[in-house]
Amino acid sequence: MEDTEFCEVVVTADDADWLTGFTRTLVEERLAACGQAVREVRSIYRWQGAVHDEAEARVALHTRRSLVPAIVARAGELHPYDVPCVLALPVVAGNPAYLEWLAAETRDA
């Protein structure tokens, strides 16, 4: 098992409770092994010509790289944003026992 098989997927939303429920759905569907949620982060971004400065929630999902397209698809189906933030960041190394657990708790693509 190679470390590069795994990634962390960041998703944000304006409703922390919705994001917690979305994370639970992904874990139940075995698209992610787990997610660490932060109830409030400050997001500064440009949207439709205006700069916004707002509170959002953020989750870091641990999963297989091969499952990212399915996570993007589920976000497209369920997320309240027109253009949800879903970013996959590569895992370059990790605790081998944790990575084995991550593989066991997620499905194959």
C-alpha cells in the first residue's frame, strides 16, 4: 500500500451542522474513513464581482484518491452552494497503521 493512494479532501459550507451531516453521509457510504470538522473558519473570497468576508465551517476528510470523483459528485448533489469548495490534497507520508485503517474503512472506487 502506497501513501500516494490517499488524500485529504477539504470541503467548506456556511452551515456547520449541514457539513457535519454531509461528513456523516460520506463516512456511512464509505467514501471517507473520517472527517475532522472545524465549526468556524473565516473565508475571504471573491464571488460574483464582490469580495466577501464570512464565517464558514471546514472539514478535512481522509480517503482514497480514487474516491475523490465520487465525493465531488455527492457534493454536487447535496451541497447548498452553486460551486462548493472540494479540494483534494495528496498525502505524501503517514503512519502505516493509520493508512491501513483508512484503506479498510473506505470502499474501492
